[in-house]
Amino acid sequence: MTSVYLNPVKAQNLDNYFCGNKYLVTLILFVCNKEESRYNITIAMEIKPSPKFDTINGLLDGGFILAKRPYHDSLWKPAGQAISAHKMIDDGDHLAIGVSGGKDSLTLLYVLNEMRKFSPVKFHLHAITVDMGYGISLEPIRDFCWEIGVSWSQVHTKIAPIVFDYRKEPNPCSLCSKMRNGALHIAAKQMGCSKIALAHSLDDAIETFFLSLFYERRIKLMQPVRYLSRRKVTVIRPLIYVREKTIRNFSESFQLPVVKNPCPEDGKTQRQEMKELVSDLEKRFPGVRDRLLTAFQKSDPDLLWKIP
């Protein structure tokens, strides 16, 4: 048995200590135990997961490489293609990741954290969770970030009481989204982050397209990269080529610590209607999501009507 003690600051560069062995390094990140102010890393035939965060169970049967392989074409490859095609990340970037605790944001956090270890483009990550004021525990998110070596900040707000108790909004999603994004953008700027990574998937992009079409009477697409001039930050969506089904399966396989959404409107929104519509379309026209992705990528503005 070999024991190695490292400062937490160096945890992001563990591959340098173990000759770049990706399997070993990634496995080690999931067996880190907090002992005073150090990382206590134990390499042995019998691996005991952290008592605070048990994710290793999903990786023991063959380790990280075998766990990652089934998601190469459905997750890692399309995420890399989206980042590359839209030039989302530049060398030296400081990225803030909006981490709500849902399967999407935790998957994005995991994916970007893995990519930065071996990517020739060096960038920094900072996870930000906006506490909506529901009174739920966000410790699972904090512990997950600690385990994988990503700094985490919590922004306390009273968005939920304002929207539901004070304003009593009949259609709360729009106001809630604006307030949550505002809090996230301000926090990111205060932390010196010029880019914010959000975990919207291909399904989210398709649902937004239909929402705009049916409820706003216009054709509008969710952009992979968007610069917000008022906030002076750039929003990127690295998972925008990835299916929601893939993200759900990945989060379950890796036992990510998903925090249940406490919103009383969850599952009752217009977006949920669009989600069900897209699901029905997929049953009638298999592969429709992939064809819509191609349409989004190759859409020609000249083919739309123009008012003279």
C-alpha cells in the first residue's frame, strides 16, 4: 500500500505525480479523504470511498476508462465538438459554472473538470450555486466540488419567496430565470470570471425553439455562445449537442449527487409541454432530434421571409 499526501491546491495536477496515468488519477480523485488540511490518497487493491461522498461504487467494475467508454460518442465527443466548433474556451479562461445540483449541471461540471486535466488549452473552473431560498441543503454539491478539486461558492438569495410568496406570480418561470441568472452573472464577475458555462442540452435547445415558435410567434434558437453586453460576460453551453437521455444515464452511472428540484412548478410548465411534444415526435419520427440539430447548424437566414 502506498500513501501520498498532497496539498489541495495541487490536486488539479495529480496526473503529474503519477506519470499521466489517466485511469489511476481519475480513480484517485474519487477516493480522496479529507484529513485536516491535506488530501489523503491511498492506492491499494481494496479501495475505500470517502465516508462523506460515495461515488466510487459506480467505477469499481473496470474503473474510469470502462465507465467512460460507453459515453464517448454520446457525451465526450459531442461536447468536445461543440466547444471546438464554437470556440467556447480560450487559453487562460476563468470559467464560472452554474451548478444548481441537477443532473445537467453536475454532468457539465464533471465533464469540464475532466477535460481541463488533459486539454492543451488551460483554463480554470469555479462552481457557483445560487441558493434560491427554498431552505434545502446544498452540502452534497459542496462536497462533490471539494472531492473533485473545484472551488465552490454559494450565493444566498430570496428569489423563491419573492416569486411565489410576495409576487405570487401566475407564470413564475420568466421572472425566476431572470433573477437567478442576474445573481449568477454578478457573482461570476465578482470572482473574476469572464465566461459562464451553463448546462443546457440539445433537448433544451429544441424545446426553446418550439416555445418561441408556439408562444412567441417567432423563430429563435438558443445560442451555443452568447456575449451579454450589459454584464460583459460570455455565456457558453458545452453540452448543447448532447441528448438529455445521455446526461441522465451518465449521472446515474457515476452516481452524481443530484439535488432534487424543490420548485413547486417543476413538471407543470410550458417547457414540460414541449418536452412531451418532442418525445412524441421522436416516437413518430425516430432521429428527429439529430435532424433538428443539423437544421440548427445549417439554417440559412436568407431562406426566411423578409418584409421589404
